[in-house]
Amino acid sequence: MKVLITRSIPDHFIARLRQLAEVEVYPETIKAMPKNALLEAAKDKEIIISMLSDKIDKDFIDRNPQLKAVINLAVGYDNIDIEYARSKGIIVCNTPDVLTETTAELGFTLMLTTARRIVEASELVKTGNWVGWSPYLLAGLDVYGKTVGIYGMGSIGVALARRCKGINMHIQYHNRSESQYAAELGADYVSFDELLEKSDFIVCTAPLTNETKGIFNQAAFNKMKSSAIFINIGRGGHVIDEDLLEAIQSESIYAAGVDVLNNEPVGKDHPFLTDNRITVLPHIGSATVDTRDAMIELCIKNAELILQDKSPVSQVK
Ligand code: DGY
């Protein structure tokens, strides 16, 4: 069988697959494989190890009838038309569990960073504009003891809730179903509206689906407290960008911190960057060396098993 890896990864991982298959690797480390290059390289490959930036849609699947498996280097797989892949018998794998703590940690970091205006503070010093201590200089909001509303109480939501509990926050969440960890966390299951209306921090950790697309829109931001901070570590597609910007500019909410954006990567002219109250990160939720190693390891393991005609360990069901 032939395997395509759509981004450069450490050689020792590739060497393992080369013992079992012919492997082509797109040599870029940072830039996504252009659509045409991906289509060209994929056409004789049975297995693709893909990145979340690769669109594996109906058209791509139709053009690649030889495809047996897509192994996505991410827990989210909204870049893949999962229903269509399934209907064609294509195995889809992702990287759950190994990135849970790291991604929750980034969510928690964004809560603190945004509330305490850390990016602005650092910029003030870097640009030589710090003229002295003053009582309300860069005064932000407290986080401890406040109410966090977690939208999406999967494993990342639970890991985030544990961190919030550590600083005495009250936890409420909204999810498709109640979490088995709610009692241990003292977390309250609430309606989406209640989550919006009664939380000081609203954190989106949910996967992007047709149901959750654009759920953080004008109506949702209007229901939040004027002191609320909105954090997104799910996917950019959950948010209507103009509505978030309007909510910030009209001071209908206090601030936002986003690690994920519509149409990534965005440039320096992105409207969110015009307002200091929006902290923007370049999708680094799971970006620690240990976690990225573990994610790649899981992808390689899945590919090895599929190449040996065995069941992969993390197939999306
Ligand atoms: C994922 O795995 O889905 C994350 O967004 C990657 O950082």
C-alpha cells in the first residue's frame, strides 16, 4: 500500500511506516499542502495521514476511489466529510485523549490571559510605553471564584473544569447529555441560554458540527453579561466573526480569547486584531512537544495497524 503524510514529521516516525509501505511526505513543516498538490499526491495512496487544514470533502473522496483510510492529526475532524467517508467504507481515525490535558491547559491559560490583559501588558513594556505604576493601569478582571460556563463537556471540557475547580470557580456546563463527572466537579447542567446569561466566562470546547456551526452569534452574545469573557478553543466555525466583533466594540461583552478562527491562517489585517480586548492565538491548543509527539505516535500506530490489516486504535465511530 501507499501512504501520504501531508506535512513533514520527524524521520523516525516515517521510517516505521517505510518498513510496511511506500511513503510520500509533503516536505513543508508549517504551510498546508495546497489543494491541487494534495489531489495530485493522493491519487495513488490508500492511506492519508492528514492535518486539520486538509479538506477531505465529498469531491476529494470521489476523486480517490482507492482511499482506504484517513488518519487525522487532530481530535477534531470537521475537515473530513465523515458521513460520506463512512458511506464509502473509508476508515477515519483521530487523536483523542492524548491531547486532552494540553488543550484544556491552553483554554485555562486563555481565560487568565484575557481576564488579566497579559498580551496588552506585555506590549506596553515592549513598545516602551510603560511610564509608571498606576492604580488602574491594565486593571482586568478576577478569575478565581467566578462562574465558568463550559460549552461542550467532553474530555477537554472536563479537564478544563478540573482546573477551574482548583481556583474555586463555580462550574456550569451545556452539553448534548449530562456529564458523568458533574457530581465530582460540583458542576451544574444548564440550558444553553442559562449558560450564556449566568456565566462570567463562557468557554467553547465543543466539536464543530452542523448543529454547533455559528452558535455563538449576535443572539448568543446579547444574552451574555456585559462583564463576560468568551473563550473559544473549539473551532472558528462556532462563531459568527462580525457578531463577536460587534459584541466587543459595543461593550456588550468584556473581552474574548480565541485560539481557533474561521479561515485559518488569518493575516494581520483580521478585524479581531483591531481590538485589544480580543486575544488571538494561532491554533496552538495541543501544541506542546510531548503532546504533538503523542499525537503523531497515535497516527503512526493507527497506520501500522491498518497496513497490517488490523483494527486501528482510535477510529472515529
Ligand atoms: C485538535 O486536535 O482538534 C486541535 O484543535 C489541534 O490543536
